[in-house]
Amino acid sequence: MIIIHRGGTTFMRVTHGLPLARKTTLGIGGPAAVFADLEDLADFPEFVALTKSYPGAPTCLGAGSNALVADAGCSSPVLRMNTRGVRVVGEAADGRTLVEVQAGHPLTDLVDTTIGHGLIGMEMLAGIPGTVGATPVQNVGAYGQEISDTLVEVTAWDWVLRRHVTLDAAVCGLGHRTSVFKGSSRWTLLTVVFALRKSALSAPVTYRVVAERLDVPIGGRAPSAEVAQAVLAVRRSKGMVLGCSGAESRTVGSVFFSPELTAAQAGQLEGEGASLNCFPDDSIRVSASWLMRRSGFALGSPLAEGVRVSYLHHTLVADEGATAAGFTEAIGVVVQRVLEQTGIRLTPEIDFLGDWPQEGDTSEPADSVVLDRA
Ligand SMILES: Cc1cc2nc3c(=O)[nH]c(=O)nc-3n(C[C@H](O)[C@H](O)[C@H](O)COP(=O)(O)OP(=O)(O)OC[C@H]3O[C@@H](n4cnc5c(N)ncnc54)[C@H](O)[C@@H]3O)c2cc1C
């Protein structure tokens, strides 16, 4: 490991050959040719200088909670955002408080901090792992709240223009678990600004399971700390909080997007007992986990070597012996069976990072799905 010092202070650690499996929640992935840990934004230019010796844009990693890294690892430099900090930077025209957050700041801490300061807009996101810089990438959301509800702008390094840019939320292309950043390595997000309303009571609770725990009607409100606790309790029951579920902890949460349904599909699935959700973009969606259950996957059932369905919830988890090839094989098994049983094609929500086999490369499993890799 090379440790670069400035005036006696450690500011960026650069490591060669670091196994990326250690930096992701799935615990899968080969080595990074170059791995830099950024603790202080002031040192970002050092990283930009470092990348000049390597072709292509670098790969950015937060907490690795939505990432499947290739078994071959990553030949482009990997930047891990470890910057921390939350500060109030002003007031929006509508009176909301503007909060600027460093990209490496943990989302769970931001949720707690904003609730502690009487600000609402993040309370339903309690328990989602990862860094704040990754939240616009897939417009992170849960239980009726999404980053698009509060995002004002991001500052980023643009690897095409090779300069800092500020992108207004309106140009970020935020949609259902997507944005212009999803699948693109063009931008490294450095800071994120949110507009949050001052209130002791949460935003309206729109999810039945959360409303029932709080004993409020759907659309009702409750103290935001209590809402966050209710959301956490629901998430824990499904193993959707990291560290709460032992053997189930090698996960990325949901591996697949919740597919959008046509009116006919929605009517049919509702008749079969599916719980459908209406999203801000007016799409009606069903969760991939419901489709997996409907397609006959039993909890805990094996899918590929080292990969199985969780014992708690219909999602994929990794065990001893899991590889990226095995995980993609497992994804293929699920996609195929759900398509056969329901006529609906699931698409991976997970981000595929690193050096994946190219088309025609025989090292890729023959029955693997076509993945949306950048
Ligand atoms: C138990 C569990 C529950 C989850 N529940 C939810 C949920 O309810 N809702 C939800 O939306 N997600 C959920 N997730 C997925 C995940 O937590 C989010 O996608 C989170 O935002 C990922 O953050 P990260 O820092 O771990 O990003 P990583 O996994 O490290 O990276 C994800 C992607 O973002 C990119 N990226 C990361 N940081 C930056 C940056 N600073 N600039 C540019 N690109 C960047 C990476 O290159 C990669 O493409 C869950 C995951 C787990 C493990």
C-alpha cells in the first residue's frame, strides 16, 4: 500500500491488487489494479492526476451495497468515496432547508441526522445501506419516498469534460431506480444537495405495512423518528437491514427492478393477490420478490454454486464459494423461471462493475442472462 502524506496528514491511501470482494456487501469480486480511498474532497485532484496513467474512466465505489464486481476484478482505477460531512447551506425559495452532504457520507447517518434536526424527507429511507453519493445513481427509494423528492443538485467531476460540474436535479434523469448516472462512469459525484422541510411529523405514510405498525391510517403522519423505527422494523423482518440477519447478510437488497406492468397485467396480478405499488412516474409495479414467490422459488432454495434464495425474503444471497459468474448464473435462473411462469421479464437493478467477459468469450456461463452492463 502507498500512503500519500500532506503536511503529516494521511489524505489518500492507494493500494494495488486489493480484492474488491472485501469492499462489497456480496463479498464477491477480483482485485482492483489500483484502489484509492478518498477521505477528504480537497484531495480529489490527486486522484484525477493518478488516473492519467490509465485508459478510460475510473470506477467509483461507495459502500458496495448495490455492486457485483467481476471475478477478474477491475483494471481501471477504483475510487472509494469515504468523505464525510453534512451542513446546512441555506434556504430554498419554498422555505425548505438546503443541506449539502459529502458523497461518502453514510445514508443511514444522514437519515438520523436530519430527523434529529427536525427535518423530514428522508425518514422512509431508514435502514438503506450505502453512501449518499450513490443515492442519485439509482434514485434510491423505499416505502413511498425517493431521492428525487428532495434532490436539488449534485456537484460532480465529469470525466469527459475533465472538470467540475454542477447538475440540477432536473437534468439528472431521475426515474424508477435510475438516472443519467446509472450504468455510466462519466461522472463521479462529490457532493449532493437536498431540500428538506422542517416538521415534527413525517411525510404521509403511504405503505400499508408501515401504517399498520404505527397504527395510523394510510396517508396519516406520525413523529418522524417513530416512522423511521417502524420502517426499520419492517425491513428487519425481511432481512433488508445489513447486519441484522447473520447468514443472510451477503446481499444487495433487491437484485431486480420492480417491473412496470400494463393495465391488463396489473389487473391479473392483483386478482392473484399481488400487492401493487404506484410510483411517482405514474408507473404501476410489482416487486420482483413477489414474482419470485409466485414462480415457485422456495425460501432458501439453491440457485447456483454459493448463491441461493434468502431464508427471509425472496431475494438472492451469497454463501461460501459464491463467484460473480455463479451470481450471474443465479440471476439467469430466476429471470428464466419468472418469465416462463408469469410472462414478465425481470431486469437486474444491481450494478455490474469491473472487467466482465466480452460477448463471445467462452468463460461466461452459457445460460447466463444478457446483462445491462455499461
Ligand atoms: C440490505 C440492503 C437493502 C437495500 N435496500 C434498498 C432500498 O430499499 N432501496 C434502494 O433504492 N436500494 C436499496 N439497496 C441498494 C443499495 O443500498 C443502494 O443502491 C445504495 O444507494 C448503494 O450505495 P453504495 O454506496 O453501497 O453504492 P455502491 O454499491 O458502492 O455503488 C452503486 C453504484 O453507484 C455508483 N457510485 C457509487 N458512489 C458514486 C459516486 N460518488 N459517484 C458516482 N457513482 C457512484 C457505483 O459506481 C455503482 O454503479 C439495498 C441494499 C442492501 C444491501
